[in-house]
Amino acid sequence: MQSREKFLDTLLNISSNYDVDFIGRALDKAFELHNGQMRKSGEPYIIHPMSVAIILAQLGMDEATIVGGLLHDVVEDTEYTREQLVKDFNEEVALLVDGVTKLGAIKFDNKEEAQAENLRKMFLAMSKDIRVLIIKLADRLHNMRTLKFMKPEKQKEKSQETLDIYAPLASRLGIYTIKFELEDIALKYLQPKDFEELSKEVSVKKDQREEFINQTMEEIKDAMKDMNLKYDITGRSKHIYSIYKKMRLQHKQLDEIFDLTAIRIIVETVRDCYAILGIVHTMWKPIPGRFKDYIAMPKANMYQSLHTTVLGDNGEPFEIQIRTYEMHRVAEYGIAAHWKYKEGKSSKDSNSEEMKLAWLRQTLEWQQEVNDPKEFLDTLKMDLFSTQVFVFTPKGEVIDLPSGSTPLDFAFKIHTDVGCHCVGAKVNGKMVTIDHALQNGDIVEIVTSSNSSGPSVDWLKIAKSSSARSKIRQWLKRENKGDDIARGKDALDKSIRKKSHDPQLVAKAANINKAVKEFAYLNSDELYSQISRGGTALSKVSNYLINLYLNDIDTKKETSKEESIESMNKLDKRPRRTDDPGIVVKGDAVDNLMIRTSRCCNPVPGDKIIGFITKGRGISVHRTDCSNILALPEEEQTRLIDVEWEDINPGKSYNVDITLITSDRKGIFSEISKACEDMDIHIAGVNAKPFGDDTLKITLTLSITSTQHMQKIQRVMRNIQGMISVYRR
């Protein structure tokens, strides 16, 4: 086992600037907490965090990251807590450790869900500090290096996970040293036979390739003698997994793959890169379509370089890469190469760093909209594996998208509003459909319309980028939200009505606002949406509102009683009739009190009615089965007064509300209107809204003369095709 002194010496050999006292304290704490723990190999567990820390140091990470690597398992595997981390070290270290800690205490339905949730947590932590992900990659690399001590099924599981998630993540961050090693190890366990055979074949031709590389490098050096440039030139062979993937994709044998070698030339400036490219293309013939300028258009992971494939003197192709020293540092270590200490970082540096993290920020945006762990994992895989396609706006701005992207992806990349109002697109000046596959170099112009109906579910099949799909889902959610709210409102009204109360009184705005606060909802819309989804929300909210209503009545009972007595003292013995409702007070009459029909139940001739003496508004007439009357406390009943319909003119009409629940089909409004016309009924008002899937809730305000008239209307409406329910409010 590596000693404390040897470990610290190794770190100082990598960088003499490290604070060995700070790192030493962390190492001592790791030794203490992991004491007695063993790995599958039989070695002390402390070897793992020490190895992770060394990998991080080799990537050029700072002390806090190295300390985070040493302590990354202590919260998960020991009794040590996050609070103790803060106390013993600092909040910075605690944040890093917490970000890579697995959710061990949570029980998952399956391994895939657990994996997705761990990744989600990692990405959330990334929003605060990118170093979390770099620690995670270093952790995975060392675990893969020691995979031989695991059971075969575990080896395959971890290897597949590495190829699906961690190697692509390393690639997107540009940390190719980790990416290549992860891929080769994973292939070794997933396809052991293929890996062994390919390794042997590559090894056999190793000497031949090295001779070719050395000869080619000497030719390039001779050509550059008079250029007076500082440069480094090296040769390399493709790693095993890269060769294996190319053989599988192109259905070729190793002998049929010629570009197994690459020459890399590193210079000081961008101008030098293009100068060297000119020399190379005069020495060997370039292969059309195999030149890639990643300097002018860098990859999403910040990678920059010139790549060209040329035909050698033997007729076999080989690749030449040309880049600056800074580009090479980024190519090897990716985002880790750009890590800077917080001290002394200029605002310019900060802005540049933020731009380099654009992909990570976009990932964080869409992942927060995905609630399903499996969906998050699937989308993540898709986004990581996608190669880029570069297209241009009409003004010449370069837009990078996943390969296979459509004008829809382009539109949403420009702006969400542009995407939502997209009705077509022009590519290179010609109109195309929104599912047209974009190619490198295309000039794309989006056609929008303010009258656009917006995204549909079909757009999810057309869009290829996770960002566009996420924005489409958000739009569809907002549109469907209205349905949820309407269903929730209706369900709440029905629940209150079943308990013999008037929803208009019980579920008034003031009470709804109190319920929002009581149950910790964001607003009333969320309350109604939760009710529409079922569960216990409906009964809890309805009971709470009814209790509020009854309590409010109780608090006013003394005042109400006094008002009732005062009102009754004003009654005299003269009968009173009203001109509007056609209602008289039975028995002893009243004077100077207006009589009106109540809007909560809209009584019509034929209904059994009763009067209620109100404060300042005369007598309110209700149906005897009105929920408000039935819910009156005993103290309030002193304000009730007998009333009856008087003889009215045959042409006298009353407005009444009738509710229809019907299937949402073409022509339904026309049939309802026709039925009312045939019965010579005036429709004074209409209110319609969605009510579940393919269902409408229609409230009609009709002018009728009697209950008999009302009953006839209900019979006719029930006979309309698709009618589900007809009831009077």
C-alpha cells in the first residue's frame, strides 16, 4: 500500500504548488474513516480514493478537487456527515463530495432508475461546480482499472454503463485521455474475444506502422526546415475501441482499414496551423471530404484542431492533425485544462469559462423539466452520442446541432418563440418541410406566423435535439394545464354540491386563497390541477373549504340574529307584491322590502320556494332544495319567510342555468342550438370548456317560463347523440 509520504511526493512531482498540509489532513481523515474497509481485490479501501486523487492531479485539478477525490466516499460508506465535512474542511469540499455521493439511502424500483437518479444528482451538483463531474470520471476510471476483481455479470454491467454514459461524458468535456482508456477497458469486458484478437492483430503490425510513422515525420521535418517555426511532431495509433467501432460500422476487416495511424503537429499560433496545412497538402494528395476545420468551428466540448486525411506514397491513407499548444492541452484534458483557481480570475476569464460550459448549462435546463428518470437517461444517452452538424443563419452565424437535426431543432435553438410559431423553413433559399434533415453548411431561415397553432405531439417525433424536445413538452404541458384546471374546478364543485353546499359560496376566491396557503400550493391553478389528478387532494380541499364557510357563518351568528330581529320589527300588515319576480309574501305581508330571485338556484314557477331576509337587499327567494338554504344554521333560520308564486302572465320568462356534459364532436353545438330553436327557447348565454378527453362541459343560460318547461328541455337534450349528462344547477 502506498505510504502517506510517497502519495504526497507523487502529488508534488506533478505540481509543486499543491498545499500538502491541506491535502495531508484530508488523507489522514480518509485513512481514519476507511480503516478496516477492504476492496474486492483484498486491498485496503484507502487505495481507491488515493488513486482517484492522483488521476485528478494528473488532470491538473486544484487542491479542493483532490481533497474531494480523497473524501468522495466517506459520506456514503461511513458515519461521517456533510456537516462534519464543512467543519473539518470547508463548504467547497463538502459541495464536491456531496455531488458525487450516491443516493444509497433511497430504494429504487430497478437499477436503471437508480443509475438515472444518480446521474441527475450529479448534473444538479454540476450547476454549482463542474469539478463534481471530473471527480466522478476519475472515480469511474479507477474502478474500471480494477474491474477484474468483480463478478462477470458486474463487469459487463459496469462496462456497458461506462460506454453509455461516462465515456461520452468524458468526450463531451474533451478529456480524451480518460475517454480512450474507459472505452478500451469496457470493450475488454464486453467483447473479450474480439478485444483479444484485435489487440493481437494490431500488435503484429505495430513495428510496420511505427516505421511508417517515423519515415513520414522525417519527411515533414525536412519540408519545414526553412519555416523557422517552433513545433513538436508525434505519431500515434488509434486506440483499440476506435478501431473496433470503425470495423463494426464499416463492416471491414483490420486489413481494410488504412487510417490506423495519425501524425500530430503542434505549433504556437493559428496562423502556423494553416501554414503547415498548406505544406502537407503539397506533399500528399488530400482525400476529398476528409478535411475538417475544428479551429474555425470548434466541437461542443471546446476541441480545436485541423484534421486532414491524405494518400501516402504507398497509396494508403493516413491522418494528420495540426493544432496549437493551447489547443493540444484542451484536446488532452478538456475542460480540466481550463480549470483556474478562483483567486485572480478576471471577469474576462469568467465570461470565457461560462461560454465553454454552454453545453452543460443547456443540459441542466432540460433535465429539470424531465420527471421520469428513464426519460432523463434515454435523452442523456441520445444527446451524448449525437455528432454535430453545423448550419448557418441568414446573417452567417454558426449554429451547432445534433446530427440529423431538422428546421424545428434550429428554430428552437434560435428562440423558444421562434420554434413555437414555426410554420415552415427555407434551406439554401428553397422551401422545405419541418422534418427536413439539415446538412453541414446549410443556410437555414425559419418561416413563422402569429396565427400558428403551436407545437403538436407529432413535433416530438420530428425534433432530434433534447433542448427542442424539452421546449415542445413544456409548451404542451402549458396547453394541457387548462384542461387540468377546468377538470379540477368541476370536481371540486361537484364534491361541495354533494355535501349540500353551494360551490359559489363555499369555493369563493378568498377561501380558495386560504386553501392555497394551507396546502402549500403555488397558486390556485396548481390546486385545481392537483385535484384533477385524483388522490386525496379533492376530499382534503373540499372539507377545508366547507369548514371555512361554516366557521364564517358561526362568527357572524350574533350579528345576524340582531339584524334579523331588527328587520322583522319593520314588517307591517299590508300585503306587498313585486312587479319583477311575480312572488308574494304569504300571510302577514311586509313593506318597503324588495323581492328578488336568488342567482344561486334560479327558481322558476313550479319550484317550491322560500324567502330569506337579507341585510340591505330585501328578500332573496330560493328553491327549498337550494344547498344554501339547507345549510343554514338554526340561528339563521329565523330570517326565513314564506313566499309563493303569484298568478303571472303566460309570457313571463326567467333565466335558468342548465349544464350539459357531452362528447366533443363536430356539429354538437349546432344540434343543441337547433333543439332550443325548435322549442322556441331563447339562449341568453353559453359557456363551454373541455371536460376530460374528447368531452365538453357546456353551461346554457336559457329563458324559460316554468319547471314544466325546464323538464321538457332536459328530455330533449338527453336525446341528443353523445349527450352524457344533463342537470340543472
